[in-house]
Amino acid sequence: MARGHQRPASSIKREDARLRSSAKDDARRYHLIFTIRNRRDRFEIVGASEIEVLRHNLAFKVTLLIVSILIAGFGTLLVLNIRQETQALVVKNQETARLLASSVMETIEIGMLRVRPDIVRRLMQQLKTELKDVRRIGVYRRNGVEAFADLETLEEVNRKVHLDPELVKSISAMSRAPGPPNKNPLFRRAVETILPEQIYETIDGARVLTLFQPLRNLKECQACHGTDHEVRGVLQISLGLEKLDAQILAARNRQILVALVTIVAVTVTLLIAMGRLVLQPVARVAAAARRIGGGDFESASTCGQ
């Protein structure tokens, strides 16, 4: 029987070495492919997610900055506008109060010149009942005693000018005991300086503006009242501030509403502009990063466009 052909041992060794080397090359190749894919996936996941987080953080911080600046700016303007409008309303209220006091003073002077204190008494009563804003009104002699109540002034004038008996009888029928004397320091100051005084105070839990209007001893009055003093008395009138407080509150609410609407409108406008100018480019960079992670390296040249 013939013997079969046998391969030399050296050839077998070379073939075995070649196969082993090929296997090692395949292993290296698979390892390299795995490593590249792993790094690509990590770049796609980590890199893109970091850009997304950056984009959201940037949007939040810019929004917070815009809102803070607007609140600070418009808040300052709001406070200044409220103060200015409040001051204007207060000044207007004071002018109205002074006009009312001046009108009452003119009526009192007319009544005194006509020697008709009964007119002044009726005026005081009408003002108390017909004007809701009038919380307190009265005329006081320079010594603080309520005028047009007792008969002291009537008797003094009657001794000098001999008034009509019927008028004296009519006025005497209206006499009553004077109320408590006026001891307010501003009353005394008005008598001494012959200048109007005013003060904000509280009556029965309500804020009022009280005016002290000096009643001068005019030349026409000196025939009955003498020339030894410059002030006959003081008109004290207190006006409620409910209407003024309501106007101030309405003005304040209106200013706050306007400021809030303005802040919201400006914030929305700036956010839209920021989204187009800042956030959209960042979003394009994130998208390009994801494409690069997926192997599309051409995105590197187009992500900035």
C-alpha cells in the first residue's frame, strides 16, 4: 500500500502562525471598532446632553436677569410715580379745603359786618348737616372760647352801637352754653402769627385735615370790636379724607397694573428676541454635535452657518 503525501512540519507551523496572526488582527480590529463605537455613543450622549443643559441654564439665567432688571427699573419708577401722584392729590385736596375755609370766612365777615350773628350760626349748622366731608367746624374767640354761642360778644357790641332790640331778642333766643375751649397749639399759633395753620389728625378713627383760619379784625369791624387786637377769632374746620384716600389707592393700583403689564410685555419681547439670537444658535450647535457623534463629520463645517 502506497504511503499518502504528508505536508512538511515547517509548512504546518507557518500556516498555524498565519492563522494565529489573522485571529489576533481580527481581535484588534473588533476591539478598535468597539472602542470607536463606544466613544461615539459617549460623545453623542454626554456631549449633546451637556449642550442641552447649557442651553436651558442659559435661557433660565438670561430670563432671570431680564426680569430682575425690569423689576428693579420699573419698581423704582413705580415708587416715584406713586409718590408724585399722591403728592399732587394731597396738594389738590389742601387747596380745596382752603377754598372752602375762605368761603366760610367771607360769609362770617359779611354776617358780622351786617351785625347778623344769626346768619353765621345757621351757616355753621348747614355746613355740618349738608357737607358730609365736614367732620367738625367752629369759630372761636382769640381766647379759645366758642363764639356765636353765648351773649358776651352781643352785649359788648350792643353797648357800643345800640343794636335793634328785636335783633337782640332774636339772637338771645339762640344762645347756649359754649363748648369746650380750644387748646390746640396750632390755634394759639394762628392767633399770634395771623397765618393759617393746618394739621392731619384722627377724629373717631378717621383721618381728617384740620385748618385754623384767623379771622382778622378788619377796619370795618373796629367800630364795634375796638382796635386793641388784630385777630377777632379763628375758624376751625376739619374735613374727612375718605375721598382722598380712595383716590390715592385707585391711583396706586392703576400705577401697579400699568407697571406689571409693561414688565410682562417687555419680558416676552426680550425672550422672543433672545430665543432667536441666542438659544436657536445654541440649539443648532447641539444638533450638530449629535450628528457628529453619529459619524456625520460634515456637520462640523456647517454648524456655524
